[in-house]
Amino acid sequence: MDPFMKSDQYHFLKHQAKLLASAYGSVNDASVLEALTSLAQEKAVGLFEQLTSEQKLLLEPINAVKDREGADAFAASLKAYVIPFPDLTEQALKKAFPKVKKLEVPPLEEVDFKETSYVRWHDAGANKTYIVFEKDGRLAGVRGLMKNEGIKGICSICNGHEDIALFMSESKKTVQGTSVKRGNYICKSSLVCNENIQSREKLIEWMARLTQ
């Protein structure tokens, strides 16, 4: 069976399994647990517009999740069917950042592309932070400055309550010499942020505002 789910869908399913495990550890009412299990199964199937019978079978084990070990096992069984983030080749990155003459290619050794909805890295030499994500089958990018200091708050990308920092992007306008700076608070850790993304809707909206 070929990969068929995106990373945000994978994280959504992992989250549903963890919620079930937590419920079984704190709820004693069998009817409530049965209802929660049925709801988790419904959400899992409803996450996809269309599923083959084989894909539905892959999702069924969520019904058996009753503890953290079961949740982890369910998540592990899905990993092979996650569509990875597109290859970050030098050519693709140059297209995403056409105005950057000397683009620092990010360190990718520790990136798990099956758990990634976007990639972010910092070029210390240029003191710039770069963000790339997939848009209409290609990579789109935005760069800017990210403050070192952080606070607790809501991330504009994943909507999680995390350690966040101000990311200030700069968009060139049509009038020569003018630009518009846009600031948003996002997770200090892109790893935490990607793990929190259970839908790409906010990411797409956020990137659209910064790249328009």
C-alpha cells in the first residue's frame, strides 16, 4: 500500500490515540469509553475524503487503544504510510527564495520529513530565518528575523500554547524601495510546532499572508 496521509493527518491520528489512552486512564464508565472510542474511529475515517478498504483496515486498530503503549503502537503502524515532505534540493530551494543570492542550505540530517509540514532553519551568517512549505505542488518560502527571547503564548501556525517568539518577515512591494514588514508570534521550536499541526489550514493561511 502506498503512502496516502499527510504529516498533519498523521499527527491528528496520533493525537486521537493519545486522547483515548488518557481517557482509559481516567474514566471508569464503560459506556463513556465506548462512545469515545467510536468517536475516535469516526474522526479517523472522516479525516480523509476517500479511503480504500485496505486503508480503512489500517485505521481500525485505533479501536483497540487503551493505554499509552497502544497509542504508540498505533502511531508506529501508520508511519510507513505518511507522504514525506518534498526533497529540499538546492534547485528547489533557490526557486523558493529567488532573491537570495547566497542561500545557506539547511542541515537536514535530523529532520524527520514524515512528521514535517514545514521546514525552518536559521542562517547565522546572514542572521535570517527561513521557512519553506509545500504550495500547489512546489515549495514556497519566506524569510525574516526571529527574536531570541520567547514568551508563553499561542502560535500563529499550529495554534498551540507553547514557547513562542516574534518572527518578522519582509515582503517587497511593487513600488521600488518600499517594503512591508509583518510580525507574528510562532513556536520557538519548529519540531514542537510541526508535532502540533493537525491541520495545515492555519499554516497555509499564515504563509499566504506573508508571501502575497
